[in-house]
Amino acid sequence: MHSAFHIGRIFGIDIRIDRSWLLIFFLVVWSLAMVFGGYHPEWSTGLRWSTVVIAAILFFASVVGHELAHSLVARAQGINIHGIKLFLFGGVSNIGRDPDSPRGEFVMAIVGPITSFVLGGLFIWLAALSAGPLREIVADPTAAIARLHALSMLLMWLGSINVLLGFFNLIPGFPLDGGRVLRAILWAATDNLLRATRWASWAGQGVAWLMIVTGIAMVFGMRIPFFGRGLVSGLWLAFIGWFLNGASVQSYRQVVMQDALQAVPVARMMRSRPPTVPAKVSVASLVHDHVMGTGHRAFPVLDDGRLAGLVTLEDVRAVSRDTWDSTMVREIMTPFGDLVVATPEEEAAEAMKKLMGRDVAQLPVLSDGKLAGLLHRGDIVKWFQLHLELEVG
């Protein structure tokens, strides 16, 4: 069962929604209903809920616009883009690799917040056109907001939240956009991507722990400027800090791993002569004769001795047990044309980028068009851990 739903393509880039996004969408709609209803108790139930749902949808469309800006700049630099995903903490662009230069990193990072600021300014300008001069709102915000009709209220909120999104992403905490800007500056100053990533990661972890401590203080009643206080707000800020800390540590580890895997061939890590299955056997035979017998979770599928595809345990789970006997492996496998493959001579660092970019657990390895092995992400991780232990020892 997949954790993300495909909802469309923009400029050839897949847009997906993770299941966790449903929770944040519900929270945004609910909180907006409370806010809008507080300012406009005279609104009908239908008007209030339709306004907040449209506002939430347009907000997440703005998040997609933010990520799309990153993706388009990355693609202009020759970097593969594997899609954009909305999830619990907003949106993320699945970019195949890091840019080749500090300048490329800087441009790719800064364009996201700039997009949010532009969208914020546009929405606020449109709100002003429909609601009157901004100086009236600034002079007495509460009274002015209470006079706004639904469209102006929606536009004003979208403007302010996009500006806030832009500023939040400029926080110098890696891997936020601001942290990537910081890494670009450090990279240019040191000419060392690994060192720049380490320092930017430390900055990200510092920002993350500040969020966690601030959130806990809010839970215990301390009023923090701008953030306020309270259980829900405090826990949410601490939760964001916890996520940022983990993301910062993980991002640094990925760069360290990529550095360690340079010049290491795939042949050193792949599983030679992996167990295979014929394309014309049933799913029942696959499960009982292959999965149960070997414990493996992925099998190259052969047709007349040539690689025809790859079948995994996830593919099996998508098939009703009642149809296992009548369903052939070739009907559920990922066909060869859709597979990402590696070669024995290829650098393991490049193969790891493919694994991460496609979010898959294994890659078939081909030599002269024939199956030579299977490269598992877990095997790369184990090799890297052993490498670190030997380095430390």
C-alpha cells in the first residue's frame, strides 16, 4: 500500500500527497474556521466553511508553488526531479542530487522563499484592492479585519501566511532553505561541501533545539512573543523542532555517505546471482515457492533468460489473496522499462542517489544487458556503517 497519492503533474513534475498531509489539512481548516468565525460571527455556516476550505486549498497550492520554484531551478541546472510531495510539515521537492556549485545551491535555495514573498505580496495587494487602503488595516487591525468580506479575508490571510512561510524557510537551519543558503555561503568560503554541510547541520540542530525548548516553555505557560503560549501551540512548535533536528542530522549523514561511496563500485556491494522468478508463474507460486523459501522481499523477473521486470512484496500485497492462483507475476511486476538500473562499474554513490531519488529499496544491476546482481539500499547502509567503524577503529 502506497503512502502517497498522485494528484497530477505540473511542468512534467509529479505532485503527490502523503497520508500525513490529511491531518495538517484538517487542522488548518479547523483553525481557520475558528479564526474566521471569531471575526465574522454573522457569516452563515456554509459561507464560513466554504471560505476556509478554499483558503486551505490555495495555501497548499502556494506551498506547491514554493517547491515548484526549487524544482524548476534544479532542473535548469541539469538535476533530475522525482516529484513534489505534500506531507505533515508542508512540502518537499524530491531532488535527485545536490547542485554542483555553491552558486547553484544558493539560487536553488533562495528561489523558494522569494516565491512565497511574491505570492504573499500579490495576495495582500489583491486584498487591498477589494478591501480598501492597507493603512486602515494597519491602524486598527481588529476592526478592519472584522469589516472584511469573505474574499478580502481569504486574500489577506493567504498573503500573510505566504509571507510568514517565506520568513520561516529563511531560518538558517539546515535543511530549511535558509540553512541551504548558509551551506552555500560556507561552501563558497571553504570550498568543501562536507565541511559546509557539517556546520550548516550544526546550525540546524541548534535552531531545532531552540524550537523544542521554546515549545516546552509554552506548554508550561510561558508567553513567547509572536508564538504566544498554550499546550497545542507549544507541542506543535516542539514537534516541528524535533522533526527539523532529525532532518538536519539525516541530511548530513547522507552527504557523509555520498562522500564515502565515491569511487566505490557497485560490484563490491551488490548481491551476485540473486534469486529470480519466471514471468509466467502465479503470485501463489511466487509467495509459497520463493518468498517463503528464501525470505527475500524482491525478485528480478526473467522472461526467456532476460530481465523483464522486478516484483516485490509490496506488489503482492496489492493483489487480493483470492486471485493469487489466477494472477501471473508479469501482471503485477514493475516492467523493465520503468525500472532504474545500475551497472557493476558504476559508483555506489550514484546508485544510492538513484535509490533515494526513486524511493526504492533495490536496483537491478545489469552487465552487457544481462542481470548481474541486485543492489539493496540496506546493504549500502551496512557497508557504510562498517566503513565508519573501521575508520574510527
